[in-house]
Amino acid sequence: MSLFHFLRENAPWLTAGVLLTFLSSFGQTFFISIFAGHIREAFDLTHGQWGGIYTLGTTTSALVMVWAGGLTDHFRVRALAPIILLMSVGACLAMALNPVWWGLFFVIFALRFAGQGMLGHIAVVAMSRWFVAMRGRALSIATLGFAIGESILPLLFVSLMTVIDWRFLWGVAAFLAFLGIPALMLLLRTERTPQSWAASDQSLGMLGRHWTRNQTLRHFLFWFMIPALLGPAAFNTAFFFHQVHFAEVKAIPHVELVAMFPFYTAVGIGSMVLSGWALDRFGTPRLIPFMQVPMVAAFLIFAAAETPMGLLAGFFFLALTTGANSTLPNAFWAEFYGTARIGSIKAMAAAVMVFGSAIGPGLTGLGIDLGLGIEAQYVIIAGYFVFATVMMMIGVARARPLLEQTA
């Protein structure tokens, strides 16, 4: 099937996926962090206090995700997604109206749970279940919403903040999230239900069966994948969280560093689309073990680079893994463990990643406070991704023969 025909035949469902991933932006670090200065000033918080609240709220959302993510196995997208969007609306309004510092914990929890956690989770689970032969392309298209939000919203809201109060802008975010509800219901008037259940019957995992969450937890492959799940979430988040400090260390204006972000987003989109095509052509087992090799190059370059062109090279390699990370891991769970209970299984993976995004900034910030420079830390982080790659190679090599066996 040609790409044009695929898009035309599946436009409502693919658009719903893009909409959900885009609206998850209001709970993502790249969006919340642009208000950090105003939030700390409004509540008289230090960097450490604000970081502690953010880490605690995010970690709690990761724990809740383990249970809540499984709801995608029991409820259709058109029933579950509007509820999560309403929670996102409430969280944005709470950020706009919250008068006390301790209320930030609940606000951050709700933003992270609804945004970074559930909306993206619902989108990728739906794509994995609705599509089989074209799963890679469906995932790469649906997850474009992440890149669109990352490239548009920070610049737009930072510009608006120069003339509009930051609290009012959170009200604008709430309004945009609310508009997503009728738009989603319109797109999913005829949800891809028959095809979704047919796909789950066809898309079996290892040993020719659908795995439960408990079986997955007891299987060796899940634990071999843990370092790879933690790494990008922890250290991608940490890199952008400490971008101001990184610019100071490299002796370049912060605005010059931020000017490289569109290049990073463009390469990420290209990598996302290319990885989706390669996934459909070559399969997950051949591709996923090497997915994080560019991260090794990226952090070594960030550690050593002394010129803007060097930093741009680092962003290039960082974006290669960021783009592939939007498609390959999501397809991995469906291919190795089946799609019948993919919501519960993917929820565990999502919880690990959300937890990674909570600890990454804290660990690197602690390192800075203890005198371990950010450049030295990036060399260590590069070593971590070597370890994660080796673990994936071993785990996938051991599990791959099971894909061809029946129970």
C-alpha cells in the first residue's frame, strides 16, 4: 500500500493519534519548564525546592501509570481519552489558579500523569492495536504530535509571556486541551473497533500467544530492556532541563543554543518517519538493539564540543535516537508480547520512562552541586548508553527465536 493511500484510508484514526500526542505537550517537561522562572518567583522557591516538587509529582504519576495504563485494555479510545483530556484541562486551570506552593505537587502530578503519561500512552497503544502490517508507519505519523508541540508551543508561549501574564497562558492551554475533546469525538465517530480486535487476534507475541503483564514481568527480556527504557527519558530530559547551565559551560548565549532546537526537531521528525518505514520493512528485532548508539555519539560530542557547529552535530545524533524512540519501543511490545494486553504491558514501560524523566534532572543536578561538571557527566552518560545497547543486544538475541515458536 502506498503512503498516500494509507494516509487517505486511515486519516481519521491517524489524525486522532497526532492530536493526542500534541495535546500531551501541556504535561511535558519542555512546556512546563518555560514557566519555571515565573513559578519559582511566584511561590518563592529555590531551584532545589522547585526541582524536588517536580521530581516528587512526576514519580507519583509514574507509580499511578502502572495501574491506569492498563485501562486501555478495557476502554475504547473515544471513551477513555476525553476523561484524560478533562483531567489535563483541570490541571492547566489549577496551575493558573493555584495560590499555595504545596498545591504545585498536585498540579505537577496531574499535568505529568495526564500529559506525559496517559495521552501519549493511549495514542501509541491505539496505533499498535489498530495497525499490524503498517504499524511502524502508523506510529511514526501519530507521534508527530510530540514533535509539532515541541517545535511550536515553547516559542509561541515564551513570546506571549512578554505581553500576557503567565497564569493566563495556562488558561489558554486549558482551553486548547478542552477543544481537543470534541475534535477527538468527531474523528472517532466510527472508531476502528472491528479492525482493532482483528489486529489483536493476528498480532501474537513470542511463543505464538498474547502475554499477560505478570508473565512479562517474569520474562528475562523485559529486564534486559529496562536500561534502554530509563536512559532516553532520564538523560534527554536532564539535557534540556539543564540547558541554561550547559550554555554557560560552553560559553555561548542561551538564545544561540535554543536556536538549534528547530534543527533538532527537524532531524527527529526525519528519524521518526525513517524508523517507521524501516520497522515495517526489516522488523523490530533487527533495529531496536542499535537504537541508542547515536546517543553515545551525542553525549560524547556534547562533552567535547567547543563550537556551535560541534553542538549542532551533537543535536543531530541526539535527534536520531529521539525520533526512533517514538516508534521502535512501542512496536517492540506489540511484536514480542502480543496486542491483547498491550495496554497493561506498555503501562509498565511508560511508568519506567516517566520515572526516568523524574530522576534524570535530579541526578545530574546533584552531580553539579557535588562538583562533577556537566561535561564529565555526559561522558559517563555516554557509557551508560553503551551498557544499555549491550543489554538490548543480548536480550533480543536470546528472545528472537521465541518469535518463531508456538506454545
